Amino acid sequence: MTPIRLTDSQLQEVLQAARMVPFDLRQAFLEQLAVELRDKALGDGLVRRVAYEVARAITWDTRRSAVG
């Protein structure tokens, strides 16, 4: 996979969103985020929005699995 170039502020947003994700799922978070951002024009708003969407989805799925 080709590396994604992020600005310092975009990386900060990714790191902030990653804090929502359980430690053992952070690799999955980063992999899914890379898939979602691939081939997109990476603006600060897009990176922030997608990072939080992926973090919420992974966190939500983990909670649902634990309850079910």
C-alpha cells in the first residue's frame, strides 16, 4: 500500500481520533482509515471527519460484539 502523506495538523487529528479506539484495535483503525483515505484529496476537514467516522465505527462494533 502506498503511504499517505499527512500534514502535522492532519496527523494530530488522526492521533486524537485513535484515542477513542481500544489499544488492541488501533492497527485495524489505521488500516481502515488508510483504505478510506486512499485516492482522495486530503484536506484537513476530510481527514478529521473520516478519522472520527472510522474510530466510531470500530468502537461501536466492539461494544455491540461485547453486548451480543
